[in-house]
Amino acid sequence: MASKSVIPAIKAMIVIELYRRKVPQTQIASFLGITTAEVNYYIKGKRGNSDLIFKLQQDEEFVEAVRITAEKILKEDEVINLCPLCSLARKKALKNGNSCPFDW
């Protein structure tokens, strides 16, 4: 479930946050390990579950977590770990008990 809906929604929100900060699409692609075409699809809303993205955008805690992740990407130029965001997204948006083997 997470790989087909939650992860793309998280990536979309991170891409959009970085794009709003005037980060070039090529650099966003490099940061996230995706192609420039994928970045463009996320920006245009052609990738990621739009209903899930909308639901997550309504949650201030999740939006703040995305902002913090974007800041870390820009400041530290590090590979990001999506597990904490994925776990938070599932708790906030799905609320149906889907578990992840990485949630302890």
C-alpha cells in the first residue's frame, strides 16, 4: 500500500516544497534520486494520489515535517529517509491499521 500511494504522495509534497523554494527541477531530481521528467510530473500533479496529497496538506504537523525534510535536503545535501514521513502519513491519512514492518 505505502509504495503505491503514500510514498508517491510524500515525494510529490517534497518536490512541490523544493520547487516553491526555487530549486531547479534538475537539482530536485538529483536530491530525490528520480528523473527530471518525474519531478515535472509531480509538479503538474500527474504523479501521486491527489486525494491523499490533499488530505496530508490539511494536516499542519505533516506539512511541517515536509518543510523540515526540505530544509534538511537543502542544508545538508543528504539522502533522505522517507520512513518517518511514511509512518506519519499512514497514521494521519489512512487510519485503517495498515502496518509497516519498520514501525516498532
